[in-house]
Amino acid sequence: MSYKHLVTRRDGPVEHLTLNRPDVRNAFNAEMIAELASWAADVAASAGAVRAVVIGGAGKVFCAGADAAWLSKSATYSEDENVRDATATSHMFRAIDELPVPVIGRVHGAAIGGGAGLAAVCDIVVAADDAVFGFTEVKLGIIPAVISPFVLSKIGQSAARELFVTGARFPAARAYKIDLVHAVVAAPDLDATIDRYLTEILASGPEAIAAAKALVRDVWRGGDVTTFTAKALASRRVSAEGQEGLRAFLDKRKPRWSP
């Protein structure tokens, strides 16, 4: 499928998605958000053809948050129209967050506002050491409400309380310390670092990875985790993929899914 604001490339089982609005620092508008939601639905329905996703940005930055023209338009909306607009944005972030495959964020330049929110819905974030982050919504008199569930699950309340209320920008090193980012490297090393993550992912069971992602989400939500986790493990052990993985380990060979 072709998009106006996105570029996709399939490299074997790896989907590369590039935000492609470099003239506005890959900022979000309603059209781009709709395209991202559609893209996520296509990946989710790919029936195993996609085993990992890498999200990056064209040009000098990863994503600068909301497009000024879109913000200007939203300022004229009624409250109900703004609710519909924000709900569509929330659904887009959730669709990416709940993809059954690992999502790797390739962050360079800046990830501001919704761009930092996009980093938060990635399972793994690799950032250039000169990248800048920020939840800057309060500088505009608004709040990072739509991205807050995803950001809080990554960085916790303490860091969110500081960064949400100040709107301060912060470097990749700080993003690493608060767990928004998982690796900080020199910009020329971004792709090699991502390739190392992809090697690990492709050597693991794709169904197990999907189950592991769901496990993290479900355990985080609480409830009777003892029963839930016992059943989750038992289900994987008796699955065809689980049986293959265990047999391969015992036979000292690679499992069928491993390249």
C-alpha cells in the first residue's frame, strides 16, 4: 500500500517504516495519523510475514510532535470535535503499541511531544547520542494526555511528574536513564545497533514474542497474575512452536524459525 506521508520498505521479515514529512520535521497531522493507524492494521494482519518493525524519520529529526497547521486548525474545533480528533490519535498510538511484533524506534535529531510518545510505544528505542526529547505540551498550554498511558508505563510517575510539568527538553542520556530509550549510540552506529537487536529477534519464536509482548501488558494491568502467568506458560509449552523450540534445544540444533 502506498501512503502520502509514510514510506515503507520490506526487508525479508522486517518492515521499515519512515515518517516522511521532512519539511515539517515529520510532525503529525490528521492525515498522517490516519495513515499510521491503517499501516499498523496492515502489519497486525500480516499473518506472520512481518516479524519486526523499525520506525524512523526522514530528514534531520525523528518526529517533532504536532504540525503547527494542525494545531491551528484544532484551535477552531468545538470540544466534541477535539474529542474525536484526540480519540483518533489515541487509537493510532494504541494500534502501534499493541502490534504483535517487536517495534524498534530509530531516533535521531529530536522526538518531541507526540514524537516522544511514538518512542514510548516502541518496544526498543535506539537513539543517537545527540538526540533531544521532550514532553513540551505545557509550553503550549495543553497537556500530553493521549500519550500519557504509554509514557507512564515506560518512565514511571516520578520522571513524568517532572518532565510533564516543566515541558523541558532533555538529552538522549537522560532518556536512557528514565527507560524511554534502551541504547544510546553515535549517529553512524544506529543501524548496526538495530541490526543486532533484529538478529536476536529473528532467532526467537515469533509466536512466543507476540505472547511475551501481551504478557508484559497483561501483568502490568494487575489481577490474579499467579493463575494468569501459569496458564500463559503452560499454553506456550504445549504449542507447536514451544514444542519445536524445546526439541531444538534438546537436539542442539536451531529451531525452524531461526535464520
